Amino acid sequence: MAKASKISATLRTDFGKGFARRARVAGQVPAVVYGHGTDPKHVLVDGHESYMALRGTSNALVELNVEGEKILTIVKDIQRHPLRPGFQHIDFMIVNRSEKVSVEVPVVVVGEAAPATMHTIELAHLSVSVPVVDIPESIEVDVTGLEAGTIITVADLKVADDVEIHNEAELPVVNIAANEEEAPEEEEAPAETATEEAAE
């Protein structure tokens, strides 16, 4: 993720729920830019532009152009509408390319475990410190061929040298269990047939 998405922004001059609602109707999203000891900047970003740049991603690296001032940031929070697509509000945190940041990264399972097993993700996100220019989109857990009863813990994970996981080492991340599907029961012979056979 070394390449930053670019989003233009304008400084907000009005505040309040009424202004925010009108801005959204006009296709803009209220946002705040903060961090590195600076005063927070309240801005508006284009709704379509930000949605296309940030949809389906977390911890996105974004270069904001705030009326000519370029600011490198990562997305810390996005408020979404419960029913409609698009964003309601975005929090951008100022960063520089030489620093590490603490972020939450999702766990993704890859591979197929042994036959007649199923996997359960016990820890959906991991708390990590990582260079801001190299934030992984996910941390993969390979379950290829693993048998029922296998538990993969934080300590078992293989990550890049520059990724530091903060979760406790013994926490389970993925659990492999037997997939116990009930076999169809055999039909019993009718009682009268069994009696007749016994009488012969």
C-alpha cells in the first residue's frame, strides 16, 4: 500500500447537522484531518471520489489535497449510512512515510483444511504496528491440509519482519474442527416382517 490514493478536499466554513446534511445532499462528505500535533482541520471531500478510492479497504493511505496543501494521511474511521451506499463522515489521521502506525488488520483464511473438517475464525482482526507505507490489507492464515483439533494461535502466524502483532501470543486465531454431518439413519424392518422371519 505504498501508493496513496489522492482525494481533493475543501475547508468547511459552516458546521452543524443542518450544514452536514445539505453537504451530503450535494454529494460531499464531511471529514476531519488531525494528528502530529496540528489543530484539526474540518473539510469536505467529494462523495463519489472518496467512495471509489476507499470502498472495500481499511487503513487506506490517502494524500489529501486541501485547497493546494498536500497532506499524507491514513483513514482511521468511516461512518456509513445503514441503508444507503456512500459515506457519512471520514476521519483522516496525518502521517509521514517514515513512521510506523498501529492499525487493526483483518484475518483471512486461505487453503483447504483436511477432508471432513471446517474452520472457524476466532480472532477476526489483529492489532499490529507496521510501516505506514506497507500496511497489509489482511493477514493470511493458511489451513491447507490441517486436521480437526488444530488450533492456530497468534504465535503461529507468519508475518513480514516489519509487522509487530500486539495481540497475546496464546490467543486462538483459527480453529479447525470436524465437520460432523449426521448420516441418514438406516430404516428398520417392519415389526411384522421381523416376527414372520423369526417364526419360519
